[in-house]
Amino acid sequence: MKVNPSSCLCPVLLCLCFLERGYEASHHGQAKIISRSHNATHSHNQTKDGETEVHHRPKRGWIWNQFFVLEEHIGTDAQYVGKLHSNSDKGDGSVRYILSGEGAGSIFIINEVTGDIHATKSLDREKKSHYVLHAQAIDLNTNKPLEPESEFIIKVQDINDNAPKFPDGPFVTTVPEMSEVGTSVFQVTATDADDPTYGNSARVVYSVLHGQPYFSVDPKSGIIRTALADMDREAREHYSVVIQAKDMAGQVGGLSGSTTINITLTDVNDNPPKFPQKNYQVFVPESAQVGKPVGKIKANDEDIGINAEIKYSILNPEGAGMFSISTDKDTREGVITLRKPLNYEKKKQYSLHISAENTHLDPRFSYLGSFKDDATLKITVGDVDEPPVFSMDYYIMEVYENARVGTEVGAVTARDPDSKNSPVRYFIERREDKEVYFDIESISGVIRTTQLLDREDTPWHNITVMATEEDNPSLQSHVPVTVQVLDVNDNPPMINTEDEIIICESTRAGQVIQTITAVDKDDFANGKGFSFSFPGGVPANPNFTMKDNEDSTASIIARRRRFHRLTQELYELPVVVWDDGEPILSSTSTLTLRVCSCQKGTRLKICQGEAFLSSAGLSTGALIAILLCVLILLAIVILFITLRRSKKEPLIISEEDIRENVVTYDDEGGGEEDTEAFDIIALRNPAAAEELKFRRDVRPECIRPWSSRRPACGRLSPSSLDIDEEMDVGEFIKQRVAEADQDTSIPPYDSLQTYAYEGQGSPAGSISSLGSAGAHSELDYNSLDNWGPKFEKIAELYGEEVETASESTEKAESEKQT
């Protein structure tokens, strides 16, 4: 394969052209080897198909090298890539070369006759590094391929057209101050888009453009290190270092990029605290309050953060006993606080030896010496006109209750602490909402009562005494005074008589009814026990007695066997109780005892009426409301029953409604009682049934039969019908079924209608009375009333009218009662 020299016209790419020619020359033999290998394989396949045709087929194959094309071509002409050639091509123009695949026709074009390939566009390896194409040789005479389609690759050869970049810059980092030389600070990494496998286009070298002599960088790894020892944060804290990355291994002509690294020195405790001066002085008045700050002192530390935290201490015992010192976290000042009251008359000046030291030490810098400093603070006490001072912080006094007005309770004393010792005057603070029980002498401070005191009303009194200087009344001091009222035996014991004592009717003689106790408003010191008895020592009621239990309680005991509430319900029993105080006091109380029929099986003594109310938890008003509700419900029930009885009889008698009843007969032979559910005469008189179609939902009117003496309701006399005994009963039944189906006046429920037909023409005749319906009888039917209940229906039909009316009335009344 030959290379067209026109592809090396650019002087800049002259060296690359020589490289390409050498590369093509080294690979030309390889192309031939590939061509022969291809032919040999093809011949081998032909041998497998048939040995007779192996040596007669001409050998053909492709001849080309692996193609390369330089990126970023800037010439006006198309860039020559290479040449395709088949060994079947004789040079007579009978072979046509076709190119397909990635970029074929748009980026890469081929001369169909010579097989020369050119690139028409400038390529960028960083966007696409190679292209896969397919080549084929076609015989123009036969328009058939000379060889199967083959695949080859055009690689885009890299040039140094991309500079190194720092994608994440600029950077910020820190390093401790006073670090040793070579301490690692940060690592930077630059990226180069060029091909790292070809030449030095992507080989980057790092260097420091700005930041020397403080920092250095490793040319290969990009690690930044300290280059100067003992860099002090207090001298300089921030550094800006510029790092450059250059490709082509740093050679001339390489491309470069840079980034900035901002480095801050972090603090370490390398500076001790120091007081700006060694002696300080402060003035404090003697009136300064204990626990309040009286002065401040501060030591300076050039460090920051925890490295600058300082602890202050008072070294001498004299100063530490009167004052304390603490550190203000915000200002790092030493705040001096008064621990005890100052007294100008006793001591006028104090000297404090104060030290300041760091709380967090770094042993690496112990060689610098002790990280603390000392100073002296002199405190001068100023004289102040002070208010009077009481001899005690508070006073507790005692006085007996009922003491006469003006009784001395106690005295308070105060003095002027100043050197002039001004006289003191005393007063009691008055409050408008409190009653005045005490007064104080202004000169002596003696406290006296102003009215009688009652321990049972107020056992303790709290007052505030005020002392002022006579020369300067504005200076005041106060002290609390507590007065305890002592008890005397001035209240008799009392028995609780509000609750009634319940006596059960079943109480036995000698049974304890109730155990009573007493209460006393006085203190236990004036009587710890009580004694009980009847007035005069004799019980006022012979039914009861009392036993003193000698434990400040007494038991009421019954003396009779039973009590009856109806005979006497209430009993009164006077009882005397004494205390053992000085003097002895007593009182008489009357107990009320109520007789009740107590509940059985319970120890709780509650009357049955009360127990019922108590167990139900209902009040009297609730019970009255319940009774009213019951009465109203009872009235409603009575009204409902009255209205039900006065209600009219329904039009349809349900007991005789054949549509709702199935009648069961037990009598042999039937008889007249067969007409209970329906009138069977209609079976024997079809013609009469046609004329009498009564409504089933209306009670029929009474039709007077052939005998004018009595009417028959719901019944037809035989004489009132025109009997046609020759009519076909079967036809009559069908006709009645059709009428029932078409009748729209009947209620919408099923109707059960049963018909029986015995037939005709019996020579023996019938003993039933049904056949005699058309004949007139002269019998006296009044005697049917004496035949018993089985003939009651016949008696209703043929009996006398007066008797029938009477029986009908009685029966109606009987049905109403039922």
C-alpha cells in the first residue's frame, strides 16, 4: 500500500507524517500476511466443500493497512487517510470500491476506482476516538462482489490540544501553625482530556507559581507541603498559593492550567496569658452587697478559642476569704465578687494576689515556660453611713393567750455600725389589711400586746420591726419577728351531737349501741384525756347506760332487749364530758337516739327507708318524678283499653272468613254443622247461587225466609230459591272458578273454595235435610231449642224470632268479653 505525500504538506505535522510512513511500512508486510491468511482459509473451506474445485478458483484478497487520521486538521484540502486495494484489481477499472459504516459519505469519502480514502472534516479525538467502517469490492462487469464485505477501523490520532484543568478549584484548606517542614497540607489533581496512552500530551507536571518560600508542591503527585519552619499564626494567618499543572511533561510548548489554594494557619497554644501591668487598685464602698461584683481584672492571650481560655485564682488566704474571682466566658475577664460584708471601721484595705493561667496546655510548647502570669490587686474600702444593724437576723417570742393588754412579749436591739454611733429608733411596719395586735416602744424596742390574743383563732403572728438612725431616718433596716401564742385551758371539751345515733329494733340488752368521743380546741398540753358521765352520775333514761373506756372514749349500752319504732322512735340522752387540764373544764351534750328497723346481714346501721334511698342513690325529687311517670303510663293504658272496647265491630267477621280458615270436622256424617265455613246449598241450587253473589267484604243483610216469624242472616231459606236440580254441577263449578278469577272486588289474597257433589238418582234417597230445601214443612221448630248445643244452628234458622234475638244478643256480649 502506498501513501500519498500530499497528506504531509503542513509543516507543523511534518514529523507526524514521517511517523505515519514508518508505521505504514512496518505494517505493510502484516497486511500481506492477513491477505494470504484470508485466502488460505478460504481455500481450506473450499477443500471441505469439494476437493476437485480447490485449485481452480483464483485467489483474491484485500490489501490495506490499519488507518490513522490526525485530529484537528486545519488544511483546506481533504485529509488523506489511506488506500483500499484488492489483489483481484488488475488496474483496468473493472473494480468498484464501496465504503459504508460510521461517517461513510459524510466524514470519509472513497474514490470508487482507486480506493483512496479521504477525511473531509476536522475530527476531535476527545469526542470520538475511532470509527468502524466496512469495505467491499464490486466487479463492474458482473455487478457482484469479488470478496465478502470486510470491516476495518480508522483511529483518530491524538495531538496536544487540551490544557490541564482543575475541575474543583479554587480550594480552601488549613494547617496548624508552628508545623514542621514537609507537613502535608493539601493535594491537587489536574485532568487532561488528551490521550494518556499516546505521547506526553496528558502527562502533567505540577509547580508553584505563587506561595514560595512558605509552601512547595510535589511535581508528580500534586501534594502541597510546608516549606518554612515555625510559621506563626499571630504573625500571619492566611496564605494564597497558586499551583500550575503543565502537560508534555513540562516541556516547552506544553499547555498549562492553574488553580489557587487558600491556606489558613490554625491556632495552637503557643502563647501564655499576660497581665498588661503588675499592680491594680480598686475602690469598694463598705455598703457593697455580698455576692455582687466589686471589680474586674484581665490578662491578655494572643491565642484564640480554647487555647486562650484563662482561669483566675486568688492566691493569698486573706483575699480568698473576703473575695472570690471567676472568669467571664465572653470577655475572658476575671470578675471579683464580695463574699463577706465589708466594714470600714474594722479593715480599710485588702491586697489580692491574682494568677491567670491557660486551661488547655500543649506539651509540645512546654519549653516556652510556664503558661501563667501574676498580678496584685489592692482593694480600698470606703466609709459609708450605714443603717442600724440588729443583734439577730430574726426573733422568735412567746406570749400566753388571753394575756392582759400591754403584756410584754419581748424586745429587739439594734445599733449604728458607724463610728459616730447614732441613736436608734424602732417601729413596727403596719399593713392596712391586718389587725394590729402588737406595739413597740421606739427607744427601748420592747414589744407589747394591744389586745387579747386567742390561740384557737391565730396561733402565730408575724410582724416586721424597722430600725432607723435618729440623725438620718432614711437609713433603715428591717428584721422579722415571730410571736407564738401559748395555749391555756379556756375551751371545754364537746361531744358531736349533729349526727343521730341509730338503735336497731333487734338490739339486745347489754349491746354497745355507739362509741362516742369528744373534741377540744385547746392544745393537748392542757388535757390529753377526757372523762364521760351522766349528769349527777345517774342516767336520765333507764333504757341506756354508759361505760367510760378510759381512752378518751365512752360506749352507749342498751339496757333493754328490744325497741319498737312505732312505740317510741326518738330518745334523748344527756352526757357530761371533762378534760384533765388546768383548770378542769366540762360540758353537757344531749345525744339523740333514733329507733330503726335496720337491714339484716350488714354492719352499717341505716334505717330501711334511708337505706333504700341511699342504695338507690335517688333523692326525693327523683322519686316523685318516677311516680308521676308511672301514673301517666297507667292512665295511657287505661285510655287505650277503653277506646278498644268502644271500637266498632269490623265489617268482616274473621272467624267466618272462608279465605283465612281451614275448618276441621270431627263429627261423623257431617250434619247441619257443615255450614259453619260455607253454605253448601249453593251446590244443590246453582241457579239460586247465580242470583246471590254477595260481597265477601260486607256483612250481608238478613233475608227473611219462607217463615215470616224470624230472619236468617247470611242464610237463604229453601223456599226463596228456584231450585234447578237438573243443572250440571261440574259446569257450575267451572263457572264459579272463572268468576273468582275475574272478580276485581275481592281482596288480593288467595281464596280456598271447596265444593262437594254426591251425585243424583239414588233409589234410596237422601236422609240429609238439604234435599228438602224446596218443600214447605209444617213442623214446630221451637222444640229444637231443647235439643242441645249441636242443634243450635238449626234453632237459629227455624226457631222463634224472639228467642233467636235473645240468644244473638247474649252471644254478641259473650264475643265482646272474649
